[in-house]
Amino acid sequence: MVTTLFIWFFLFSHMTRASTSVDSLAVDESIRDGETLVSAGGIIEAGFFSPEKSTRRYLGLWYRNVSPLTVVWVANRNTPLENKSGVLKLNEKGILVLLNATNTTIWSSSNNTVSSKARNNPIAQLLDSGNFVVKNGQSNKDDSGDVLWQSFDYPGDTLLPGMKIGWNLETGLERFLTSWKSVDDPAEGEYIVKMDVRGYPQLMKLKGTDIRFRAGSWNGLSLVGYPATASDMSPEIVFNEKEVYYDFKILDSSAFIIDSLTPSGNLQTLFWTTQTRIPKIISTGEQDQCENYASCGVNSICNYVDNRPTCECLRGYVPKSPNQWNIGIRLDGCVPRNKSDCKSSYTDGFWRYTYMKLPDTSSSWFNKTMNLDECRKLCLQNCSCTAYANLDIRDGGSGCLLWFSTLVDLRKFSQWGQDLFIRVPSSELDHGHGNTKKMIVGITVGVTIFGLIILCPCIYIIKNPGAARKFYNRNYQHILKKEDIDLPTFDLSVLVNATENFSTGNKLGEGGFGPVYKGTLMDGKVIAVKRLSKKSGQGVDEFKNEVALIAKLQHRNLVKLFGCCIEGEEIMLIYEYMPNQSLDYFVFDETKRKFLEWHKRFKIISGIARGLLYLHQDSRLRIVHRDLKPSNILLDDNLDPKISDFGLARPFLGDQVEANTDRVAGTYGYMPPEYAARGHFSVKSDVFSYGVIVLEIVTGKKNWEFSDPKHYNNLLGHAWKLWTEERVLELLDELLEEQCEPFEVIRCIQVGLLCVQQRPQDRPDMSSVVLMLNGDKLLPKPKVPGFYTETDNKSEANSSLENYKLYSVNDISITMLDAR
């Protein structure tokens, strides 16, 4: 009798579970294919499904009683089940596990769990918000204070109300949307929507690593380029010390609104109510061609008028390529009509544009407390400042947003947007000085006379265009022939296609040689194309030098050169593409350097040392780089360092170990004293630069930018002070204090100080440095460093520079010109 009752109880309990809506799983409980969890309010359902034209099975979340099926999250999007054998289970460690017929784990929440909290009777619960959470205890299912894992931390292709896109700055967790591969395949697709935090935070859509659409920054009411599309929708960007994210709330409890990123890259908004239950698309993201990122190039405005886009240069700017501009090819954008003279910047003014989508803020500066007038004055005081705007447009406006480079991705709206103030010379303003017209007349006459002088050669070149091409080809091809370099060459047409005609969206950066573009060849290989600027006075020599040197070098810690292109006036180098950009992009950024844990930094320090050792000792030529700095250290997929930019490098032949030059070139903050003051360089010059980089990696601070209220030393002097006071661990980046190996840190600092010693003969060579980093023997005690105060740096360099003239601009490579 007891046995019979037990069997009936067992069957009844399982029948009850199958027929009753439950919203949670306790430890060792599970749901199988065909069973579901339903949130307490009956809004969200979790279970197994197949896309419309697929037989594969996925564990997903969807809105209940909504037609058609609206899936908002998929657990095993990249690892589908092949049949209906799937089982979802919660184990005693609080980990959700998805198993197949052979009890093999297909997916588990441990793959992305970030919580280190202790587990205490964990429970998995499906909430009405669409968040699937695992948390401790069962006493209060509505308490989210003890969450161990949640699906909201790992969005799919859909943004739900209350779900965040952005960064947790404490844990380093990034949340972003990723499209499906196709409507029948939930696997990760090509498009993502993420928060860009390089400057003032902004929301953007990318295809791979290429920016395709920028929703813009937050102006207090909305994203400046993507206002709320529904009256019941309340978006916001939260930006504080702990996190930066975008989310939205719904004001009407009977309404449902979600944002979905489609496989084709459209960011569409869906809306329905408790009565209709049929989702309708109320916005499809980009409304017109002006929404395409940088569609008119730099320093120009896109305006959609009469159902077509028009491009207009900013006030004071003219098309960079007039001929292409006139036929509708405007990707090169615009350049200033008159080159700004910093000394006369006080005569500059600002041109006001209204109803604007503000430019890309990735290289902007901002302050939340300044007013607009203070913002204007600050911009006017800085020669590099190109524009300013309010940060927040509420209550008459507040805050300050400044731009310091080219202005990218501007457009004019008809009904929303905000004011943008563009810096222009006084001659471009309607209320300029009284002698402006006279000055214009004088300039016009001068230009006319100059034009007449060069008219004859111009007519000859126009009538004989082949002559110029032959001249360039003959000279540049001679460069390669003279060096006898066995290097593959690329056709210009191949590189034009690979870089989308050298589009602004593909531009990675710019150096003394010229701009660098990302490109994709027909076989899918991603490359970096370094294009010689036609205005570069040093470009041809640097090109020749770089090709001659790097073509002979092969090492895992040196950037790989694939080939070159010399065609007409075009001169280009083709390198392997580095997706993580350069070391300075990470180590000096308040947000990104959080992701450079100590073991990664130590790996970078060691890798740079091995690369330099190869240059100094193991390559066929002994090579001195002469411009070693973080921006010339590129990082690959695994954050392995690769030394790049050999334009200033010099080879040593035979037994030669040192040399002198009257043309000193390098970067302020990384040049050793003997080189900056006397033009003397050797392998020990690179050792000094390496020591500076080591200390910068350890601290996360720039040498030439460092300041301390207790003294006037730069980073080298500060490190030396702490070393002599036996407080050297205080140098360590505060973000690394709980994850570092103190022995390794102290050893790296000591090696760094040994490398930056004043006298070259006191510095170790790179073979010794490599042994020091990887050994455990006692190291020599360092002596006083060179250039350890700002005053010391400048006075020593200038004391011996009667024959030189020094130009230095922040982290830009500088040249001391020959004596006059």
C-alpha cells in the first residue's frame, strides 16, 4: 500500500510540474525540451525552440502570448542542439548547465560568470523583465541583491527595458548587442552595438571593427543622433566612477518596447501593448544615407534634403579633393581654407551651427561643471581646439565638450540636435576686422602673381600628364632597385578596393609618414596600409629607410611587412593588421588599462625586450630604432607586442657600435640625454627608451606628463625618489595592487631604472635585460637617471644646442633641424 501511494505521489508531482507554470529552478531541478519556465507575471517564457527554417534546437527566452514568436535571448547561440534531447539543469555550484542526449555540456553559465560570491542554496529564476538570474537563497525571490549570474550581463541581439549596454568599470565587464548570423541562425553575426568610452561616451554600431553608424553622445535628454522613437520610451546614459552604460525604461506599464539588432545590421524598435500583442516596427534605425558613418568625410556636414543627401564643407573649410567632390565622391572630406597660426589664435572666432548631430567624441575632452562661455574661452586658448558645445542642453545648457582634431560624422537635422560652435579665423566671420577686405585683396594679388609665375610649368604638366608620372615612378622605383630589396608589390587598385577608397571609416591613425588605413584583401586577409602623405618632407627618405630595414627583419616581436606599392605619386607600405592598436591606446587610458592585468603587462615588457634584442644583436644588421615609444608598440590578438615604425631607424655595419648625427629625431620623453644634447646614438639609446616604457607600463602614467604635488620630477625622477626611499611598490598602478607579483614588479622597476641611467655605459644591453627579467639573481643597484626632472630635461638638452633648434609637440615625433 505504501509503495502504491509513493508511486501515485511521484507521478502526481511530475504531472503537476508539467502542467503548472513555474518561474524558477532549484538545485538539481531541470526542464527538458517541451517544458518551459514562465515568469511570475506570465510575461516571459524560457524553453527550447527552433528558428523558422531550422531543425536545430536552442534554449531561449521570448515574450509569451505574442505573435510571431519574439525571441529576445539565446543561451547556446553558437552551440546548437541537433535534436530535442536538451536538458537545462541548475547544479549545486549555482551554474546553469545545458546537456544533450549523451550528457555532454553544450552551454553553461560558468563560461561567463563573473561573480565570486559564496553559493548558498542557489536558485535560478526567470523575471518579468526578461532577466534570467541565478542568486542565493529562496526566501525572497524578488531580491536581486545577491545575484550570482544574470542573462542581462550577456545580451544577445535584443535590448530590453532595464538591460544595459556599456562597461562595468569595477569588474571590466562589457555588455553589447550582437546580431544573429541570419534569421534562421542565432550564432553571432557581423554587427555589434556597443558603448565607445574613448572620449565622452557614445553609442555606435560596428560591422566587425568598422564603424557603420553612430547614435552619438548623451545631451541630457537623448542620444544626440538617435532620439527616442516612442513617447513611452525614456532612454538614458549613466556615467560615473563605477560604470558607464545606456539603457531605457518604459513609462506606460501596458506597453512593451524593445530594440533589436537584425542580421543585416538594422537597429529597429518594436512596440506592442497588452491588448494588441502583435509587435510593430516603429523605427528601423538609420533613416537615410546621412546616417552612414562619415558619409561626407571629415570637416563636412551631411544634410538630407529633398530625399537625397548633400554634403557641405564647414565654414572656413574647402574640399580636400575638389575634382572628386564635384562629381559626388566626397569621402576625403574638407580641409581648412587657411592654415591656422597658433600665435594669432586670439583673433579666431566661432561659427554657430544649429540642429546638429555632434561630431564623433572618441577624441574629445569634457567637463561637467563649466558653462558655455567658459567652454568657449578654454577652446580659444588652445590652438588645437577645433570646436566646442554644451554637454547637457537642459535648463539653458551646462558642461563643456571640446574637440581637438578633425570633426567626423556631422549631420544637420530639421527638428532636433543641438548647437555646435566651429572654430574659424576672423576672416571667415561676417563681423571680422575692418581691414579684412584689404587683406583679402592683397592676398589675391599675391596669389595671382605667384600663379602667373608657375602657369607655364602647370600648362606643360597638364598637357603632358605622363611626364609627372614617369618622373615619380622612375625615382621611387629607383629607391627599391638601389636597395636590391626582394619585396612583393601591390597594385594601387587592389589597395583602393581593400580600404574602400581610403575611407575615413577605415583610417586607423596618422604619423609623420602619413595616414594608416585598415584594408581587407579579396582572400579575406586584413592588412594595414601606410600611405605616404604628399605633404611629408621626410616621407620619401623614411619610406626608403623603412623598406630597406624591415624587409630584412623577421621576428615574432616585430611587425611584419607584406609588401609595398609604388604607382604614380602613391607610395605605400602594407603591414599585418594589429586589431588591438598600440600600447599607448591601452596603458594610458583610464578605462582600457583595467584590462591589462599584471601578467599581460609583464608579457608585453618581456616581448619588447626580445624584439629589441633581435634588432641589436641577432638580426643580420645591428639596428638602432631611435623612436621607441608606446605608440610604436603594436598589440596583436593575444596582446603580444610588435615593434613598428622603422622610419628613423639606423643600421650599424661590422664592428660599429655608435654614431653621431646633426639631424636628431625622436620623441620628447623617450630620448636619452646624450642623443638629445649631442646627437650621439647607439644601442644604449634604445635601452634608455625601453626603460622609460617599462616604468610607464608599471605605473600607467606618461613620463613627460607626470606630476606630483610634492616635487617637480617627471616619472623617472619620481621612480628614483621612491627607489632611494625604499617605497618602490608605491609606483605600481593602483589597479594592479591585488593581482600582481611583488617580486616581478620590483624587478621590472629596477630593470627600468637601470636602463634609464644617465651614462650610456652604465646601462645594460638588451641581452642582459632579457636575463634580468626572467632570472632570480640579484641585480645591480641603479644610479641616478638621465632627464629625471622637467627642468633637468630641458636645460641639459638646450645647453648644448646652439647648433640645433628643438621642436616638440606632446607625443609627436620631433626633429632638431640642421645648423643655419
